[in-house]
Amino acid sequence: MLSTATPAAPSPTASFPPVGTIPRDFSPHGLEELWSLVGPVEPPPFTTTREPQLPITVPSPPPALYPTWYAPQPSNVFPNLSLPEGFIFGVATSAYQVEGATKMEGKGPTTWDWASRQPGFILDNTTADVTDLQYYLYKEDAARAAAIGITAHSFSISWARIYPFGVAGSPLNQQGLDHYSDLIDYHLSVGIEPVVTLFHWDTPLALVAYYGGFTSPQIVYDFVNYAITIFQSFNGRVKTWYTFNEPSVICDLITGFPFNSFIAPGVNSSTGSYQCAFNLLNAHAGAVKAFREMGISGEISYKNDDVIGIPWRSNSSEDMAAVERHASFGLGLFADPVYTGDWPQIVKDTLPESYLPRFTDQQMADLKGSADFFAIDAYSTLYIKAPPDGVTTCQNNISDPAWPSCNVVVPYDSKAGWAAGLISDPASSWLEATPQLLREYLKQLQERWPSNKMYISEFGMDEPFESLRTEMYQILNDVTTTNYYMTYLGEALLAIHEDGIPLMGTFSWSMIDNAEWSHGLEPKFGIQHVNYTTLERTYKRSAYALCKHRTRHS
């Protein structure tokens, strides 16, 4: 999921041992020492994989919301347009957010297991210790997705379940590897294509304790070692792979509370995000190089996020310049090296090597072309404007609050202050539904980083105020989310047929309600409701709408 906006002014009281002071003890005692940094963990209510009762019963669909003259039914959105053959109609999740079973079957702790216990960091004071318990309920979730016509599930593997200590040469946890093997096999058995992300923000805690995680170049070798293990284990059963999810978000988080407790020596809060980007990109390139040298079947990329943006004032050269800077310091910071071989020129012109390491010729060669397709988490598009004193003044003033990117994201238009789109729940203040801007967004991406295939690897809506509702008939009627999906999918059809965008798949976030990072369990992005007492799943209106849309246009 796209955003983990930092909660309002938590007291920076996180306590963590200095980086490099914890010994590399790979024994059971050493693992317990790492878990002691996290503290007590809530055990799951059961510890065996639950077998679903098949076939899954799909209840009758909800009645129409609107008269047909006002809004067509999902199956009647552009009824004469069809999706391309082979189009993937998927849902998405991530390990930390849905698995639960946090300390089960040999798993090591992650940075988010630790961070979720730091004072004031999780807004509702929850953890993901149990959350949806998909670790033991994956068969039910896969079968329920298949029952409504979903064709793929994009999920992530927890690095700490495979290597509890993270590092190459440390013990491999066979139980974790066997779990994901069973999960993949079961998905295939019910007709759901498994799409695997190697890393979705949950860094093994051992790696930040040993050397500072992604702020240290040591992470490259350890990530490639982990990737090779996964490739060898699941080759032939997985067709689509991602190395990293939304790298710009994880690299931004690293320098803020509480993750700034474990920055590598010689790196600081000003340079940490760029050191992270450099190391993460080299890890991505190394993993893709290994993937290709090993002859692993399928395709591989990473999941982009952020927007290029729309100039806030259409006739302002300053705002146009700000859009370029936003694109360069956001999406382009990762897409340019992968698709063109080097950092964006604007970024190199702004940041000295002390902030942004430069790639060697070999690193650039390894990076260029290290994605087989373009994947974008296309939640929303927003306006971009120049900072108050202008772009030029900002880029020459390191003390300017907007430096070094020197742009400002604006959620409303410049004419009358209207919101760019429909507002989501207050817990996700970053998100507005902007289907009217989706086609331009996709065209911008294709023009800057052309590809023969594109996936919308995540998109979705946080249903406003759902967490306040107590009656199921209210909870399941997620009208805002339903409208979001239908309008986005309609615009996606037009992008394919009228704009020539090579879109070959969409993945709705999310399969189920889940732990939304620093916002806890409050935001509700799921197309299925989860009762966090019983763990029962129930389809919402949006699930039925997606099912009808997919059936009609396939």
C-alpha cells in the first residue's frame, strides 16, 4: 500500500542498541535476544492451516445503488470494450499486513515488529501480531478470491521467515520456505496465479542491528542471497516477480521516527534516504542479474509508486518546473536508473556525491534494463506547484524546507480550491480518487519510461469512516470504494483502447482489510471485511462489483 504518513508528532523516544553492537549469534538463544528487542508478542488463536469448506458460497449480490440513467451497473461500463487476452485481474496483500503469526515457525523479528511497539507510532496502538492471520488462513483467502473471479494474488514473502537473521551464511528456516511453497501450490490449485514480491518493507531486524539495513551497502549481498534462495525454490511455479515494493517509501521512512534509531555509521538523516536508494537499486540489479543468469522462468520488475503530477497552474512555468523536479526526485529516482541507467540529471545537478553516491559504469550497466515491464501503484494523481520562493531560489538554498526536491504537492485546484478528487477516510489523508486523471497519468509514465507491458500493481480506496460503523449492512456497503474501482477500471479500458497503453493487469488493494502500517487497523482498504474477533471474512459491495466488471469484459 502506498502511504505510511508519519503520525502526528510522536515523541522520539525509541530506544535501540547502537548499530553494530549486537553480536552475530545465529543460535536459538541469539534469535531470542533479537526478539527481546521487540518485547512480548501476542500468540495466534490457532496454529494450524485451516481447510476451507469448498465450494465457497458467494451470497446474492447487493441491489443497484443508482438509477441506470445516472450510473450503469458494473457489467455495463463500456460494454463494447474488452480486456486484452491474458489480462490479469488480481488482488494484492503484503506479509506484514495480513499474515499475523508473527513469532511462529522460526520467523525472525522485523523492523515493523519492533516499530509497532514504539510509543505513539501506531495511531490506534495495535500491532500486526495476529491481524488477518493469513499465515494459517491462506487457503480460505485464495478460495474466496477464486470464487468471485479473481485470477491472481500479488503477495510478499517475509525475508525474516526465510532467513531469521537475514544475512547470507546464517541458518535457513525450512519451515518458512515450506509454508510459502504450500501457499503457492494451493493458489495454483484453485486457479489463482501467485505473484511474488521479495520485499515489502519488513526488513529483518537483525540486519539493522548488525549494520543499519538499507543505509549500508552490506544489504546488497544479503538481499541477493535471499533472492536466489526464493528463485531456486519456486522457479516454474511463479510467473511474475517483483524485487521491491515502493522503494521511495521505504527509503523515506528510514530517516524518520522510529526507524532513524538504526542508521548506519557515517550516514545521517539528511543523506540516509539517498544512501538507501543507492543500495536498494544495486540490490535490485543484483537480484535481477541472478534471476536471468539462473534462467528463472517468468518476468521480473519492481513496484513503482508516486505521481509525476499535474502543474497546479497550467500557465505557470514555475509549476511546470516543479513537476519535473517532483518526477525526478520521486518516481524518477528509481525508474531512471532502471530504465535509462543513471540518476535523473536534475537530481545529480542538485545533490553532491556526499548525499547521493554515483553509480560505477558496471552498476549502470547492471541497472539499465533490469525490469521486464513497468509496474505502478496508481492510487491517485495530484497537483504540483513551486515552493513559495520559487524553484530556482529553493534549489540554491539548502535550508529551504522544500530542498532538495523543491516542489509542493497540492490536493486541490488553483482556481477555486476544489479537491482534486473524492476524499478518502481521514486516516488516509494522502489519498483522493482521481479517475479523471488516470489516463494522463498512464500516458506520462509510458512516455517517460516506455515499456511493452504495464501493470497497475496496486490501486484502491480507504472507505471513509468505515471503522466507525458497527452494523454489517453499513460496513459491507462500501460505496466510495466501489465507485473508485468502477471509474478507474472504466478509464483503464479507455487507456487500453484509445491511448494504446499496454496495460495487462490490475491488482486491487486489498484482498482483505489489514494492518495499514502506522495507521494500524483503522483504515479499511479491503474488498472483504475482517472481523478481528472471529477472523471471519465477508465480501463487501466492491468485491461484487469487481467480479461483475471482470466477467463482462474478459
